[in-house]
Amino acid sequence: MSSPNSKRHFSKLTLADAFTLAEPPSWVASILPVLLGGALSLSLGHSQLSGAPLSRSLLIFFLMLVTSILAQSSVNVLNDYADFVKGTDSAENSINLTDVPIIHRNLNPKSARNVALVYLACALIAGLSVVALTGWILLIIGLVGAATGVGYSFGPKPISYLPLGEFISGFVMGELITFATYYALTSNLNWNVLFWTLPVFFGIANIMQTNNTCDIDRDTEAGRKTLPILLGKKNSAHMMAITNMAALAIALVFTLNHAFPWGLILMLIVTVIQSRAIAKIYNFDYNYKTRPQAMKLAMMQVVFINAFYIFALLIGVLS
């Protein structure tokens, strides 16, 4: 018997479509952890920049950045593919034209899946290049990240269907990528780094939680048990506001210890500015129609907090 899509006419997948499928606006979640890992390697005084050739350190940093972006792109496409195949996404509940390109660009889902595999293969090549330059420990971290990425959308019980999906994503992308970047640049297993990466961990978890809070109705129909479904919209919004405040607090503590006084002054200014944004998160009306605005707000938060955090760390290094 032929499949439902066997006679359906699909649009030809272009390079622009492949780029859109990767969801470039979401790349802040893969770029910031690498930038933070580099800044922490300098701020904590363990960077090899003074002892190793600068070109080698820059190459490692660049390869980590490419690996992180490509890996996230692969996960983004695989997640859209899985949701389309399972019928979770539809034209009715995905009103943003750039939200689900498979639907709005009438793409063959198998072609989208192949794009994801290409991104994954390229991420593997870049990642193995870093391993060759730094050692086997990064291979273990990479395997954990890859298994989590695939398990997020596939398997008997995908991670995206579980209440801890938001924080698992935050841990892998925020904590592991930052820690991996720090280790790649320093060859130092400093476990304290996992604490100082909490601002980006909370930020990425909040991006995922924002998306799931907007999708409570759709996810409930799909049989998911996400954290926002268990908490409800209001409590989920409260939790996101609290974790944003926690991210700011940790960044302030670090800058007080490592970037005093100019970094601290900068972070205090950010705190004043952020108070209004956190209040907006607390009172936002989350639903599938407001998801584009909600996601923009969440991404602006993680960029704003962590960009100034990184900047404060660099100021501390230079002062």
C-alpha cells in the first residue's frame, strides 16, 4: 500500500529552506555557551592562550562554535520532523510562517530529515577535529550530548515528552557545551565551572519552557507531560521569572569575585534594566498565538543577561 505522501506534490527543498529549517534565531542557545566557556577560561586564569600558540586556541574555539551550531541545527530539524510525522504540528497551531517550514513551505519531510543528518554529520566531523586536538574526554561529553539530542525527539519516551525536558536541554546545551569549551581551551577539569555556567543553563531552560508554556494545549493533545503542563501557565511563568532572577544573582556573585569593580557596576545596571523584563515574563499571556513574541522575549533575556555576563568577565580580565 502506498504511503499517504506518496502522491503528494512537495516543493523543492532549497538551500534557503535548509537554512530556515536550522532555525538560526535559536542559535543564541549554541553560541552563548561557547562564548561563556571562552570567557571563563580567561577569567579563571586557566587559559592556555599565554602558553599555547594563539592560532591553536583560536582554531579550537572556532571548531567548538561550529560543532555547537551544527549540532543544535540538527536537533532543531529532527524535532520538527518528529512533530510533523506524529501529527503534533499543523498549519492551524503553527501560525508563524517561519515556525514549521516543513508545513508552511510544503517540504518533503524525508528531505528535511536528510538535512538534519547532513548537519549532524558535519557536527561530528568538527567535533572529532576538536577531540583530535584536545583528547578523549571531549569525546565522552560529545557522545552524551549527541545521545541526548537524538533522545529529545525519538525513542519510546522522547525527552521532549517528559517534565524534565526543559532542564535536560538547559544542562546539555548550557552546562556541557560551556564546560566542554572551557576544557578544550584549558585542559583543566574544573568542576566549579558547572556552577558558574548556571546563568546560561537557566536561560536555555527558560527558552524551552517558554515554548512549552505556549504549547500546553497542543502538547496535552499529543500526550506530552512537560513541566508547564504539570505546573500550569501561571506557575510556569512564575518559575521562569524566578530562574531569570537566579541567573542574574549568580552572574553578580561571579563578577563581584572576579571582575570587581567595573564588571559589578555593569551587572548592577543590567539588573535594573532586567527588572522590567522579568515583570513582563511574569505577566505574559502564553499561548500558541503569542508564541513568536514569547520566544523573542525569552531569547532576548538569555542574550541580554549572558552577553553582559561575558562582557563583565572580559572587563575583569583586562582591568
